[in-house]
Amino acid sequence: MGKSLARRSTYAIISDLMNNPGSRNYILKKIGIMLRQELTVMSSHKTKSILGSQNIADMKKFTWSKVLDELSLNAPILHSLLLSCTYRRRPRMNRDAIVGMCSAILLKFRYSRMSMVQRILSLILRAGSSGKQV
């Protein structure tokens, strides 16, 4: 750690901190707290997220790019984490949908009113003559 501080290399300092079990646990707990705060902001009534909208007009003009824009604006750490998790050398066409779906699942799990994606899926299943509503 001392050498990293002396070199003033941010990457070396972070690598040393992540290699130390005590500091690593503290960093991970802090990241968890920050992610929970971002999820709280996303689901706030002040944010007016498209994922929490009850409006049919919003359902008709729903796009994954709107979800990603909201995510990058209101939850930049979560957005960065999900983009890092879905990174591939050869990009996939549905990466936006995967990141949007993951964020929608997390938000629905924490706050039940954030259910736009689940409602859209229910409508698609009902239109396809599925027997049960999701």
C-alpha cells in the first residue's frame, strides 16, 4: 500500500485495497449502500420513472433507451455495473434490453410500483392466449 501511495497511482491504490480482505469488505458494503440509495432515487415519486408509470400512453411509447437514459441519469453506479457485466468484445444487439430488464427486475423487487415491464409482458402473454397472467 505504501508503494502505491508513493507512486500516486490510483489504479495501484485501488488494487491494493481490493486485495486486502478488510478494506475489500468495507468497499463492497459501501457500494451496496450507494446502490440502494440509487434504487431509492429511481423509485421516488419525484423521479417519475417510466418503470413506475401507470399510464397506458407511456406503455405504448415504452423503449429500452428511455429506461437506460433514466438509469444513467438517476443511478449511474448501477448503470455502470450492469454495462460492465454485459460487456462483450463483439457487442450484442440486445444489450440495452438486457441492461434494462435487469434494472427493471431489481427495481420491481425493491419497490412493487416499478412494474411497467412486468405489465407489458403480461399484456403480450395475454394477447398470445397464455393461460395465466404474470
